[in-house]
Amino acid sequence: MTGQHQNTTQSPAPQLPAERYAAAESLLRHHRARLTPGAKVRPHWTGDGSRFWYAVGTSHTDADGRPGRVFIAVDTRRGTRTPAFDHDRLAAALTEATGTPADPARLPFDAIELTGAPDDAEAREGAGARPTAVEFDTVEGHWRCDLDTYALERIEDHTPGSFLDMVSPDGKHSVHLKDHDLWIRDRKTGEERPLTTDGTQDHEYGLSPFTPLVLLRRIGLPHLPPALAWSPDSTRVLTHLTDQRRVRTTHLVATVPDSGGAPELLPQQYAYPGDEHLPTGTLIVLDAATGDAVRARTEPLEMPLMSPITTRWAWWAEDGSAVYFLRQSRDVRTLSLERMDAVTGEVRTLVSESGPTRVEPAQQRAQAPMVRLLANGAQALWYSQSDGWGHLYRYDTATGERLAQVTAGDWAVQEILRVDEEAGTVHFVASGLVADDPYRRTVCRTGLDGTGFVRLTDDGLDHQVTVTPAGDRFLDSASTVDTPPVITVRDWDGRVVVHLETADLTRLRATGWTPPERFRAKAADGVTDVYGVLYKPHDFDPRRSYPVIDHPYPGPHAHRVSPSFDPGVLGYDAEAVAALGFVVIAVDGRGTPGRDKAFHDASYGRLHTGGHLDDHVAAIRQLAAARPWMDLDRVGVFGLSGGGFATVRALADHPEFYKVGVAEAGNHENRQYFAWWSETYDGPATEQDYARSSNVAAADRIEGKLLLVHGGMDDNVHPHQTLLLVDALIEADKDVDLLIVPRAEHVFFGYEHYVSRRRWDYFLRHLLHTEPPKGYRLARPEIDAELLTDIFS
């Protein structure tokens, strides 16, 4: 309009109410357990491994607003669940002893030790089976409370157990790391002596190649416990001599060191894909009394990331006569079971399997290998995907020949629970037996001859199982993504022995949370079914239009979506973002684990697809076709680690679909990430081939708004991976936002509150076109033992 002044002043963006951020904050990982009492039981085993205690939340809150908690004692053989002690009487005794009021529903300790109960079966049948005392720590010291009189005694000379000690089965000794060697300690006298003496820098005993040193130092620990396993009779230990002397040395720079002084250079042994030298481990059996060593008479094991002992790829025979271990070729196409004579060190191969792609003892990295020795070592129960599914087979260990297929069908064994050779049966967990959801797990039993298959849990729910150390019962948590957990103890016929908990969702629902929707869609190929979850925004109104956010984790070594009610570590962040007013989607695309071999192999040589992001696009479009409240003109994406890689890849490969991304700690340059990652999941390749999965090489294709976040002390995915991407984006003249958290490591432990808020702010401004609540700050999470357990898991 000529000749007239045009008013271009824009109205300020609306501000999101602070209540929305408060609701989202309450759903974060370090808070959410308080909202769902009874949803999880963490057993702390005592005695002979048939008894345990756990803590469970209550409806009570203390003066600080924290939910109450009671301690429960369970005897799985007797089928009893009782309070571990009289909370009122103990609180009264503690108040009198310390002068500080103790709330019986929120006692000032997190862990207990129940003592005095006899372990022999005959005595446990009588009234004397119950514990006679409970011990615990408060800020005032270590206490013992007599459970008959509730008299309290403070133990002045108590030496607490250490996370860093590996205690023998008989409880008499422990082994720990000191410098580069192993030391053994008499737990009664405290006397200690070296078990090895020739360890040196980068050639040391019991060391896992990758150790999260930054996280450990942040919580006050110098290192992880040594990688070792005690023999069943407590006379010897299995460990390995870790050799990293020729492994590539990389560096981190502590720009803001704890000392507050000048930047510090921190070296780290870290092999890249294609490097000549990987960390190796020579298996060694040490006599606990003399230190005499028996070395495996074979080539050292390649250890590209973790110790075979801590990953349960090496273990003792039940009689202590031998050590069994798995060896995987560097191209991961051959897997072998080997036996080491514990006296002579002689090694022989028992079973070996090769294939055109990965040959694995389980599809997920965190799963224990599915191998068991039978008939005193004469046979092996062996997991294989050779028929296209994950099943169990029996092998003759003298000849290496396959004797029989134990399980069969269009479903996959996920975990061996128990082998009963006397009965000739094996109990296991399988997925694919529930028609509605191929990821839900079912407890099954079959004969070792392949006959007599039965489903012990045939209710269509997902079953998470923990076998008692005694081996004659199992804990079962039955749920789905929208069905609260019911937790019981069962016998091996599947009968419930004792009910433990039913989750209470009252507090969770009060936040505005609603259960996620489990969905099935067609992959981008138009044929394959893929599954995921959809989280609706709080105060959902189908008449409104909502931005959509994809929350990927591409695997291929882990699920993104849990089939159980517990959303998993990644799921908490998705729930929190949905609380702000977004539709959040999570999908397990082709190439992720848990189904048939072909589905998993869709990732082989295809890391560059980000977990088949084309499947995500296809699924979201199908969902939106039936849900007009999903606004596909406003689609965002975020993720951590591999999810950070997938976030950037989404903006590069699908810029017409994804408009805003927040990529946290992404491995953007896989040519400079751990060798095991690319070599395992992309297959043996040249550097040119690995360039396909480099986000740095794809920088010129990236479109949309992008926030890159990285910890300055990330010793898993080094921060230079993000800086390389930023440099490439600058060269391509692309705009990018960058947040470096100087002291943070890979999971931003201690900084989750800050990173979460910055992520939320970014999506609000660029997808919801709304300002975050002014001045709102998330509380820094407390260091919590259960949270640390989740992180290390």
C-alpha cells in the first residue's frame, strides 16, 4: 500500500504456563519413580538367595513433600511378604537415640541389612527363620537394631562394604584394584596383600577397556570394580590382563577442570574403525592364597569395548574345573565357545558358528549370552539365528556337531532362565508369541529334546523376569505400555507363590499423564510391520492441532520402545516433552533388535539410515492420516547419543519432513567413534564406506533449525564429533545453535535439569511458537543410588 505507513509490529509470543514445565519436570527419570509406587521391585538378596528386601513408596509424604517408603522382606520359598521391621518402633528408637525426630514412613536411610536368620533349610522352616536384627547407616553412623527389643546400638568400628570390592562367595575375602594390579583383602582382619605385581600402565589386570572415568569421578569413585569372577569354592579368581599399549591414544581437554586452574589434557585409549590394534585381554586364573597364575594357552581375546567377564561372556564351570568363554571374530561373523582348563590353561573350541552377517549370542548388547553347558560339559545349549529366528540348539562339545533343535517357530528366544537337567527341561523368555505385539515377552518351558513346549504366562502381557540366586523361583513383573505392573513371585510351573506389588498410578495421573498408545504401521517398504508408541499432550483436545516430535534411538543394539509399562531411560524424556503440548512418537524401525534375523539385519551396512528414519516418516504419516490433530507442518526430532546422530540425519535426509531438531551427544563422525560400533553394525568396510554414516559428510544437506548439545568431558562420544559437524556447517554456510556443557559427560549426569530445560525451550520457540515460562528453572537432581544403577545398566 503506497503512501501509507505499514505497521509491522508483531504481537509477543504467548508464554507457556509454569504448571506445564512443573508437570514435565515431575516426569523426568530422577522423579518419576515417586509417581508410581509399586511399579518396580529392586530385590536386595540375603542369605542363601531365596530371600530379599526391597523398599516401596507409600501414599504418605514427609515434611519436605517426599513420598513415604516402607521396607519389605520376602521369603520366596515360604511365600511370605512382610514388613522388614516395625517402622514405628524403629523410628521411636532412632528418635530417642539421636534426638532428631524420625518419621516412620520416611526413615533416614536408603538401605538395610537383615542379619541373624539361619540359612539351613531345616531351621528356616521354624519360627527362627526371621531375621533377628536390622543394620543401617544414618548421618550419625552405623546402627544395629535388635528386632525383639528394638534396642539400638551404634557400631563404632563398622567398615562399610565398598562398591569397588569383589567379594568371594564365602564372604571371607575381596579383591580390588590398586594402581595396575589386583589386591586381596581379608574381610575379617582387614589385612591386604598383592595378588599380582607386574601390572603396568596400559597393561593392567582386571581393567575394562572403556571405563566412564568422568562419570565415576563425578560421583567420587576412582574406577570401576575389577573385571573378575570368583570360582564357586572361593579359592581362585578369573580375570584378564588388559593390553592397550598399541591402541590409539586420543585426548579430552578439561577446559574447566575441577581444580579451577588451567585446562588439563586427559589421554584415553580409543580405537577407531579399521585401526590395526584393539584392546585385548589374556584370560588368567589366580590362586587366591598364593597368587599363582594360570594363563589361557591361546590368543588373547579382542575387547573392543567391554570386558568379557563383566558382559558375562566368560564364566566358571559349576565345579570350578574350567572356564568357558565366547570368542567373536573381529568381523563379528564367527562366534565360538571355548573351554579353558583352570589347572593347565589348555584351551579348546567346543562350538563354532559362522554366517554372512553378524553371529551373536543375543541380539541386544545388554543381554546375557544364551549359552549353557549340559551333561558336565559334554553338551552345550547354544543360541543361533541360523533358521532366521533366535532359537536354542544342543551341541556335542567333543565334536562340535549339532545334536538337536530345542526350540522352533516364528518367534525368538530372548533369555535362558533355568536349565533343569534332571527333569530334562529349559525355561526361557521368548518374544513373538503374543499376536498383538511381537516384542512382548512370555515365560516358556520346553524339553531339552525339543518336545513339551508350554507357555507358563499366557495372558498377552509383557513379562520382565528376575531369577532368584537360589534358582527355584522367579520374580515376574507383568504389564504393557498402558497396563500397570503386577509384580509376583512364581514357581517354575508358573504358579504365583506370593504377590508383591500392584502399581499405583494415582500420582502419575494427577500430573496430566495419560497412557501412551501402542501402534502398528507399515515401514517405508510398504510391507514390513513396525511398532511404536504415541504420547498425547497433556490436556489433549482432538479439536486442536499439535506439533509432532519424533524421539528416535536407532539401535541396532537396543530397543527404543519398551514393551512394558516402564518406558525405559529414553522414554522418560519423551513423556516429559509430551506434557508441554506436543504429540511425541517413538518407533522401532527396521534394523533394531528383538525380532527375526532379517529384521535386525536391515541395519547391517546401513548405519547411515539412522535406524531407517524412512520408517519413522512413513509411520508418522500413517498415524496422522487418521488423527487430524497431528500437524505435519510442524515436526521436530530429538535424541541422545545414537539418537543425536539420528536427529541430525533426519534433518539431512528428510528436510521436507523434519523442521526442528535437538541433537544431544551425537556420534556424528562414525569414522572417529569406537571401532566396535561401526565394525559390528555396519560390517567390515573401508573408511570410504564408513563415510556414508558420517553426519559431517552430510552437513551440506542439513536444513531446518538445529540445536547441537554436547558434554565437554564426554569420554564415550568425544565432543570433537559435534565440533567437527559445526565446522562443516560453517563451511556450508548453514546456521546452527550450539550448547557445550563444559564438565558434563555422555549422559549429562548432574546436568540433566539444564539440558532438559534448554531442549524444551527450543521446541517451544520453534515448533509451538510459544515462550517458556519466564524464570522457570528445573531443580538439580540429587545423587541417588537407584538412579546410578539405572545409568550403569
